[in-house]
Amino acid sequence: MGEDTAPTPSDNADLPDAIRAVTVGGAGTLAWRGPGGGINQTSVLPAGTYAINADRILATGTTATDLTGWV
């Protein structure tokens, strides 16, 4: 993959760099805003790596923990 970052979920702040994948260490839901502004949310995800395009991981709707974003 590429560079990794530890995204902090926020309803107001964009990520320093948009990500193209996220690794979830602790199972839970994930909510994010895509580069076009669309809001997306999953049901409960098990630990693993998922392809997403995001410029923000939202605090509201995200219960997954130990997140790693891939630039």
C-alpha cells in the first residue's frame, strides 16, 4: 500500500491527506465523507482492511477503533 496515517474521527476536520483504504483494528461501524462530499456508513465491520476514498472519517457513526488510513 502507500503511506499510513492514524486518522482521528471528526465531524468538522478533514484528514491531512485523503485516504484510499482504511484498516480497522477493532470491529465497529465506519462513517466517512468521500472526496465528492457524499457521506457513507457501514454496518459493523470485522477487523480488516477496506478500500474507501475519504477526505474525512466522521466521529458520528464511527465506532470502529484502532484505525489506520492508507494514502
